[in-house]
Amino acid sequence: MIPVLAISAWSGTGKTTLLKKLIPALCAKGIRPGLIKHTHHNMDVDKPGKDSYELRKAGAAQTMVASNQRWALMTETPDEAPLDLAYLVSRMDHSTLDLVLVEGFKHEAVAKILLFRSDAGHNVNELTLDEHVIAVASDVALSLDVPVLDLNNVDVIAEFIVEWCAV
């Protein structure tokens, strides 16, 4: 089973900013990360006017767009139950990955690093430290029952994740 680690925080705390730095840091340490990003918005990876968009809108339940550099599978799910993280992880090619990072999905029962930024408009007492939280990355010193990592030190966070993956 491939390890799954969520990076969770309130909106505006810097999840994407951290992940944009963390992914290359993990790659430099020999970890091949995959990523699943959750959004609450009605998102579309395709563009109106493109052939793939028009064919998908014509009624294809699944559309794959492929080139020599990458491929993407779009699946229409208008009548489906809410997203299931385990199902999404199972769709990834585990033979090319050492870890699946997840942005969002904060209510899922997976290992999590919570982010806390002092100027993001929340109080540290609002953090939900359940049994799935393996650490908190913060820009201020905190006294918690889990490891507290420096939010501004990506190398320390990456090393923590590498050690966590090795367990």
C-alpha cells in the first residue's frame, strides 16, 4: 500500500505554496510523489473549443487526452457520491510513485501534516489534532503533542516526510 499524506489547512494558509517547494525537495531526496488536489470549485481541466472538450461535452463518460509528454483522463461524475480519496488513490499508477500527497481532504482518515500560519486569521486552539495528525508545520513556535516543524524550512519538512515514509 502506497503511503498517503495530506497537507491540510485553512484556505489562505499556504498549502499550494508549500507543496510547490516540497515536491522538488522530496524529488531531490529520491521520493517520487504523486499529488491529488481537492477543490470545492466546479473545475475543468479542458478548454471550450478544443476537440477533447467538445467530444467530452457531446456525452463521453470518460475522455483521455494523450501526447508524448503526458496523458490525462477526465471522468464525468455528475450523479456520483462525494469524492472517495481511497478510490482516487487507487486510480494512480503506484509503480511510478513512492508517496501520494493530498492537498485538502482534511476530513479523511489519512495521515496529515497540518499547517498553521500566525497571520492567516485563525487561532492555534482551532487546530484539530486527531489521531491522523503526524505533525504541524507552523511559522511560530507551538507547544503540541505532535512534532512541530518550521513551516518556512521545506528541507526539514521533506526530511520528516522521508523518515515517516521509511517507517
